[in-house]
Amino acid sequence: MSTPYAKLPGWVDYGLIPLINLLVAFLVAGLVVLLVGENPLNAAYYMVTGAFGRGEYLGFTLYYATTFIFTGLSVAVAFHAGLFNIGSEGQAYIGGIGVALACLWLDRILPWYFVLPIAALGAAFFGALWAFLPGWLQAKRGSHIVITTIMFNFIAASLMVYLLTKVLKPMGSMSPQTRTFEAGGRLPKLDWLMSLFGLNIGNAPFNISFLLALLAAFACWVLIWRTRFGFEMRTMGHSPSAARYAGISETRITIVVMMISGALAGLMALNPIMGEQARMQLDFVQGAGFVGIAVALMGRSHPAGIIPAAILFGMLYQGGAEIAFEMPAISRDMIVIIQGLVILFAGALENMFRPAIGRLFAGLASRAPAASQAKGA
């Protein structure tokens, strides 16, 4: 039987360990940059300045971060109930259908501030509906949530291809996408917010869905740590047998949590569809559901950690594009390797340094009483 990890202070568990993992990931990434004959310090400079050096760059970074906040919260909510929802990618695809239908129906009739709530409800409903089936199969039939959500990712992708080539594509168009939305189906940019800090976002699609993502993060914090249902789901996540003994319905928790997780993933579709593209295109998710897994792991499944983790991955996306432009020897594939290293150390190897740090703090804690006794003597 494996030995449980020692209890660590919150600032170590949620701050120091993720920071060490991140530093090691970038050190290894620096070695990769050296192998292709480039200077790692220059690469780091281009990444940081490419993500935060100008208002437009920061706008793109926060645009990507908005998407990752939604998918990170989706994965984190399921984590707290002991469920590994790997299907945020497919749930975001299906959520996009709800956004597109609302915009296609109402964009020529209503202004954006009336269309947005309807589109958000549609995205959440379709995403929750797509997550309901794996949750029901897990709760009622014992089908493992990881297997079913992976399968549903592929089904969602195939369904999206069918809808965009056979149903939603305008007549005479060869592109697998809907028609372009009118003004009612487009979200306003947050240029007014950035202008308060003297920044101009230029062509960056940083839009009002960022505020919705922050609101969703706060709502998740309230749900998980300030409600009875949140206590029940955390209890089931820590010990299903204890939850059953306490009379908590495992079936109800599994299905409801998966639906909440799917709704959060579906809301991600607001950002690219209404905030940037003004249409629904075939590959609008672009792997954000899988990035959300790394964001949730790095953020320790806490909304306060997920937001900076999402900004970090937004920096990797935007700053990585700048590196590929300024340093031709580093291709886009190399940027994916760097992103993969961060995911590796923040996710799969997140506990690599925990035993050593636990022993260090245990040693310091044991020396403190001895030191106090020696002073007393």
C-alpha cells in the first residue's frame, strides 16, 4: 500500500509546488531550445514580451485564457467528486451548437446583450446534455467515465462535421461553417477595460466572455465550498464509502456533477464563436478541452489557482507564436513540445517533488519543539 503524502501548508501545496514544477518544466524546455542551437534566454524573452509586451499581445493572451478558464473549471468540478471528465472537448463542441442556434435565430432581431444570455443558456444546456449520458452510464451501468467521455469526444466531432456540412452550412458555400452572424451575434471587446490601464488591444478578440469566465469561477467556488451539495460532492470525491454511509446518493452526485461540468465546458464556446469568429467553424475548440485538464491540475482544482494557470497557458499559446516568428529555428512543433513539458510536469508529474518537500517540512516541524525545549532548559 502506498504511503499517503504528508499534509503541507496551503501556500506550499497551492503555491510552492506548482511553481517548482513550472520552473523545472521551463528548465527542461530550455535544454530543448539549446538542442536546436538557439539561446533559451532569448526564447524566454520573446515568449514573455510576445504575451505581455503590448496591449494587443496581452489581449490575445487573455482571450486564450478565457477559454482555458471555462475548460479548467469543467475538469476541476468533476475532480472534486472523484470523476475524471476527459470529455470537455466534446462537450464544448456540442455547447457550440447551442450558441450557434441562438445567434442564427436572433442575431438579426435582438442586440447582443439579449442574445448573450440565451446563447449562454443554450451552450450550458447542450454541454450538460452531452455530459449527462456518460454520467448516467457511470452511475447506473458502471461504465468508466474516462472511457465513455473519450468516446463521446469522437462522436461530438463527427456530429459537428455532419451539421456543418449538411445542415447549418449556407446554400452555395463550400466551407464547413455557418453564415456570419450579424451585430446581435457578436460580443463586444473589452477595449474599454484595457484602456483604463493605458493599453490598446488592437485586433485582439479579447471580449466580454472573460468577465463571464471570472463569474463562473466565483460561482464554482461558492458551489464547491459554500453549499451543501458541494460538501456532498467533495465527500464522495474523498471517500465514496463514507459518502454512502452518510446517506449521500452516489448516483445523484455523479449525474449532477457531470452535467455541471459539461455546462461549464459548453460555455467555452461563447468565446471563439461570438467573441472572435462571428460564426461556428469546424475546429473552433482547438484542443482547449484537453488543455483544461492541465489547467485544473496546475491550479489544484481551485478557481483561484485555475485563473492564473489559464493565463499561463494563454501566455504559452500567444508567446509561443511570437517565438516561432522571431526564431525560425524553433518551429511551431517545438512550441507544442514546450507546452507538452509544462503539461507533463504540472499534470502527470505534479507529485514528483512532493515527498522531498514533505520530508523537509516534517524535519523542520520536528526540530521546532526540540529547539523550544532547549531554550527552556
